[in-house]
Amino acid sequence: MEQLKSTTIIGLIHNGIAAIGGDGQVTLGNTVMKHNATKIRKLLDGKVLCGFAGASADAFTLMERFDDKLQQYRGNIFRASVELAKDWRTDKYLRRLEAMLSVISKDTALIISGNGDIIEPDDKIVAIGSGSMYALAAAKMLIKHSTLSAKEIVIESLKTASEICIYTNDKINVEVIE
């Protein structure tokens, strides 16, 4: 069975604004199956944004669990992330899920993986998926050398990734927390 590949997600906190975006491409083998997939979701009444990479059904399951943890721990992103990662590693069903989550709020940026990793990048830029390193490099340079807003940096970073990564397109969806 061919592997489903897709996604570039980049999120950042810049000048007090949080933004996260993703491209729309879903690829099966060497065929583009979808151009306008939405890979970003609002959680906790829009106070938390989550992007996903990996198997879609797995990612939706994990986002739903993460949202439940956010509710359970009254919006404490770190505690919800730790509890999700613990469940993800130890639960027989969850440990088979193949996805990653990028989570961002007004002051917190995290990457959560099925290996139990919870990564909080020093520069508050999170990037996952096939074209993530291209988008990350572009975002770092744009933050250093431009006056663009958080949303504009996310858009331009995704456009850059779409020009390099064959699993990333320029059908971009961005959400912002101001």
C-alpha cells in the first residue's frame, strides 16, 4: 500500500500575535489526491490553535483527545500536552497512531509527537510535516530581516516551502490569535 504524504504546518508567536498555517495538499504515492485540505483547527473557543501532520484519521483522534485534555485541565496547555503524550505512549490503541501535532496559543508553542516528545522551541516557531524544514528556515529569516506580521510570515514561509517540497502546495490556510 502506498504511503499517504502531505502537509506542511508552521506556527509562530511574533510581536504578541500567534499564527499557524498549513498547506492544502494530500498526496498518495506520486499522485495529488486533494488540493484544499484544512489541517488547522481552533480549540478551547479559539484560544488554542492546532495543526496536524500525518494520517488524517489519527490526527483527528489525537486532536479530539487533546481538546478533551485542554478542557479537563482548564486550558493548561502544558499539562494537557503531557497527559496526551503519556496516553499516546502507553495506550495500546493510541500508540499505533501516526501523526504529530503543533499547538500554539498566544504565549505557548509546542510540538507533540507519539514518541512522548513535547518540544517547546526557544524561538516559538513550530514546524511539522514534509516541507516543515523549508518553512522553518524561511520563517527564521523573515522574522530576522522583515517587518512582516505573524500571519504574513506564516503565509510567506508556506509559499517558500511549496516552491521546494513536492508534498506542499500553495493553497494556504492560516488562523491567528491576537
